[in-house]
Amino acid sequence: MTRESRTPVLEVRDLRIYYETPKGDVHAVDGISFVLYQGETLGLVGESGCGKSTAAMGILQLITPPGRIVSGQVLMDGVDLLKLDERTLRQMRWSRLALVPQGAMNSLNPTMRVHQQIEDVIRQHQTKTKTFDRSQLKPRILELLSWVGLPERVYDMYPHELSGGMKQRVCIAMAVALHPGVIIADESTSALDVVVQRVVAQTLLRVKADLGVSMIMIGHDMGLMAQMVDRIVVMYAGRIVEIATVEHAFRNPAHPYSQVLIDSVPTISERKPLKITEGITHDPRNPPHGCIFQLRCPFVMERCRREAPQRREIRPGQEVACHLYEQQPDGSYRDVRDTA
Ligand code: SF4
């Protein structure tokens, strides 16, 4: 598919989400914009607290006080989700836009059997075009369980009778129950051991391929991201610093923060000291003027303290917000470190 022929399914524009504290607002998500295309898997990465999960909750309009969506747009089928009333939103969640939550342990109801919980999602969120009558419910739930690789007996089980990986797969079955167009998987493999992590990741990929849905995967595991996503969105302190195809993100990351992130992934072939990001993040209630990464950037320049860098496409498939890349008269970009 050429870049021009890609169809956007979800567009986030200048989204800002703040949390109120007695000492001022924490800028958890501070003006992020990106597009998710039809059939694409987008990986949202960055250190803990960078705003990845808050952004996901914002897209789904599940932010609760003291958090609030300050401004922005979340467009799906040309409709701004932030302007919808709660009833319409409820119908869109699960049927158009579904979540595989972080930590299945906390999201499944321990007092309800698996089939009752999936049934609940179907009944509460089915729409005129996606309706199941009573007689169709059991076969549909069994089909969903088999789709995610779970045996029939899980239908009647309680969450405590399942392993962590099985619970996570029940959450995936719930997320796809009404065949949504977009799935957001929020750190859905992070609390699992590596073998189970692979099984859950493969389940997500298979379900995605079978249904042709688009997916946003949020996580820390760069190895898993490399195998699963088409493009990577790198977030730092509530802002997007780079968006790149997975090839660019791993072979030639452009932003100094992305470079450290990739260099911190251990490899067997090359034993090298793992890089860490020196310094500490700024006070999130008081972001610095200019570049958001300036306090930790080894390449910081005077201009970085004066002017916030805009995100620009420095080569096809790679956008970065950093003053290190200067546009040349022929339109290409040059890394100023190359001549230093
Ligand atoms: Fe570093 Fe400046 Fe680039 Fe920010 S704009 S990442 S401080 S070089």
C-alpha cells in the first residue's frame, strides 16, 4: 500500500489532558497529534509516566477527575469523539473502539463467570448493525474463546480459575466481541512471563489479521514492538518526539531520546554497556520553555531552550521534533552533528 492510499481510521489532533493537583496542573498529555491508518498497528512507547496510557484513556474518553481533557480532537469516521454525549459514546466503545486493558486481573469481575462477562459486553454495547439475540450468544462466546485459543471449558469458569495469560486472552475475546474497527492494547502483555507474553502477543496479531482491525499497542518492550508494529510513536513527558516506521525507529532513530531508548535494548550479538537517559525529568506541572527533553539531552543547544521544535518529516516515514535536523535548500534534512 502506498503512503498516499492509506485510509485514516482514527486521528488525534492536539490532545491535551491535565491532572489537577493542589500545586498546579500536571500536563500528562500535552498536545499530541497522530493518525492511525486502516489495518495498521501503531506502537506507543516511552518511559513510565510519559502519558501513553493517559492518551489511550483520553481517546476512549475514560478520563476521570482529577484528570480532564483540556482541548483537542479525536476523530473517527469524521466524528469528534470528544463532542459525543455519553450514550452515543457507550455505543461506540466496544463496537467501534475497544480496549484490552492493562492487568486483566483487575479488569475482570471476580464474582462473574467468563461467559457472563462477555455476554455483558455484547448486550450493553451491541448496536443496530451488530446485534445478537439470546440463542446466538452462547455460540458467539464459544467462537470468541476458540478464536483466542481458549478451550470451551473456560466458558463456565471464574477468573480466579484462569492463569494470567488466559485472563488476558479473555480480555481480548471481550474486546473483539463486537468486531470493532480499532483496538487499543494497553500494556496487555507487561505483567506476564515471557512465554505467556508471546502467546498473548501472537493471539493479538492473529485476531487483528483475521478481523482486519487497526491497533494501538502501548508498551515498554521494544523487542515485542519490533515484531508487532508497523510504526512507532515515541512519547516523552506528555509529548510526541518521534513517529517512524519500525525500520527507521530501530535502524536509525532520530530523536536523542529515541536513540537512548533503542540503545537500551540488550542484544546477544553485541555485548555493550546499556545506555540510560541521564538526569531527571522536569516538574510535569511546569514544563520548560523550548524543547521538552532539554534537561536530559546530551546535545542541548541554546536554541533548544528558546524554541520548542516542531515535528517535521526528515525522511519518508520518519518525523521528529528536534533542532538537530536542519532543512537544506533541496528540501532534505541534515543532522547538524554530522559536521561537528
Ligand atoms: Fe536535544 Fe535540542 Fe533536540 Fe531537544 S531540540 S532533543 S534539547 S537537541
